[in-house]
Amino acid sequence: MSRTLVFVLSVSLALVARGSTCPCPDPWMCRPVVGEKPFEVIVFDVGGTDWKHYDWSKITTIAAFGKFDPVLLCYAHASNVRVVMKGDVPIRDIIDQTNRTAWINNQVKLAKSQFMDGINLDLEEAVKFQSEGYYALTQLVNETTQIFHHEIPGSQVSFDVAWSPDCIDGRCYDYAAIAKSCDLLFVMSYDIQSQIWDDCIAKANAPYNQTLSGYYAYLKLGIPSRKLVMGVPWYGYDYPCQNLFEAGRCAIQNLPFRGAPCSDLAGSQIPYKEIMQRLPRSITGRFWDDDQKAPYCIYMVDNTYHEVWYDDPQSISLKASIIKKLDLRGIGMWNGNLLNYSVDPTATMQTEEMWNALYPF
């Protein structure tokens, strides 16, 4: 019987025995995980039981975006891994100070009741420069951090930001002030084609050069490199081609987004595990674009060509090397559930390689 299965069974018995108190076999597992990790690996988990197959030797923080799972919490704490909750609220609801404080206090109360170790603020809403929302958002991060640190000593407060601070998708935030207020910025170095301003063609989800330029832009604002955690995608985009001029030049439908004439809305997100299943049946097999430093493939269905851009161990390793180059705080991915955790030998190898790509040095 595996260590994980034994643990799951013991926690299940504890849940029956303890009711609404600490759900873990030992009360110490409900204490907050404290201490700063020199290298952060943040795994976003959207629910289910995939976490049982994660590479726990690499993880420092689980951002729990699915339904609260006390078994996951206990296992993470037993492994000295933080579990932080998702924080999401419409900015219009936190402009008023009273409403803002009430929302923060509710989050702290929930975190305490679930024995969690902090919060990941994931708002991603468009905000105009120096608007009411602009200042309220900065205050939200500052006050959330202060209250969480006071109520849950050693807790972690992180804030999710776009791949660049240059008003991506209309998110004109006060990034320097926000970074100063919280513990970490999780930089979502993906969905970089959410706004396409030049040729409306399929492109990499996270091109290397744009990824690197985003970090330089954050550092130029005076944000310490050790505040930045690199987010990488464990998914790609499947684009139906309006015209396929040649491999790597797939014209896509013009679908605007937040002011841009073209966007990745023309494609659909596809998990890495599904891409790996489709790849052997593609027309081309794996192609590599050396300008964007990303793989892609082409397949056809119903007389329509599709171009699929994605990230794999090679492209992720290249981007992860930026961490050492710029002395960033760590890495993470959206999301941990997008790999194939079956016992199939090929899938097992592919999954292991993706986890290992997080440590290219």
C-alpha cells in the first residue's frame, strides 16, 4: 500500500472521529506552515484527486482553487507544504473601505476554519490607471496582507499578475505598490496572445522573448526579483485555421479582446495530457519554432487545419532558466491537474519530464 493511500485512509478515519475540529490524524498538522523557502514551487490545484500523484518533493505551496479538501490539507502539512486559498472579489465591491474590510475578515475567518496558510489573490480585472478601482486594489492587497499576517502568523499572501506590467488586458495596476504590500507576485507568463496587435495568426502561448521582456519590465519598476514567481502553462491552444499559408502561419479568426483586434479567443485551451494523446495522430508530429522557442503541431478535422501551440519540457526548461538568470523567487504552473497521472508508461514518463522541467538548473 502506497504512503499516500495509507495517509488518505488515516485522515478519513480522523474526519469521522473529530467532526468539525482539526481533520488530521495529529493536531500539529493543522498548524500553519511557517518559514521562508529559498525556492518556491506553487502548484495551482483545481480539485479532484490528482494531487495524490504530484511530485511532492518539489512543491512548497498548493493554491487550492477547487473545493476544500481536508485530506489534501493534511497531506500537504505533513509534507511541510503550505495550502493557500483563492481570493477573488469584484473590484467594485471593495472600493468602499467598510466593504473591503468585511471581505478581508471573511477570508481570514474561512482560512482559519480550514487551517489554511494564506491566500492567493486572483482578480485579473481591467482597471483604469489612477481610477477608484486602481487605488482600492492596492489597498486591498495591503490590508489583506496585514490582517492575514496578524491573524495567521507566517501566512503567505500572493497576488496574480499578467505576464507584463504594461496594462495587459487593461490591467493598469500599481504593480510596484502591490509588490511592496504582499509576499509574492505570481507572474502568469502565459496567455500572452490574449491581445494580438500584429498579424492575426496562431502563436505560442508563452513565447520565450516576450516572457523574458515581461520580467525585465517588472524589475524596471523597482520590484525585487525575489518577489517574483514565474508561472508557466501546462496547457496549450488549439487554433482552427482560416487559412494555412505554411506551417507556423495559420491565419485565425479576428476576435477582439479588451481593445486588441485579435486574440487567443480564436482558439480553445487544451491540456498537455490531451495534446500528448493527439500528437501521434497529427499530420506533422512535433514541430519546433526557434523564434518563439515553442513546439506546435498541425492536424486536420472536417477539412479544416488546426494548429496547436503548447509548452513541453524543452520550452518550459528554457523559460525556467530565466529564474536563475534573474534570481527570481521560484516557479509555478497553471495547473497541476493538466498532466496524465495514469499508470501508462508513456504518460508516466511525460508527466515526470514536465515536473523535472521546473528544475532546469
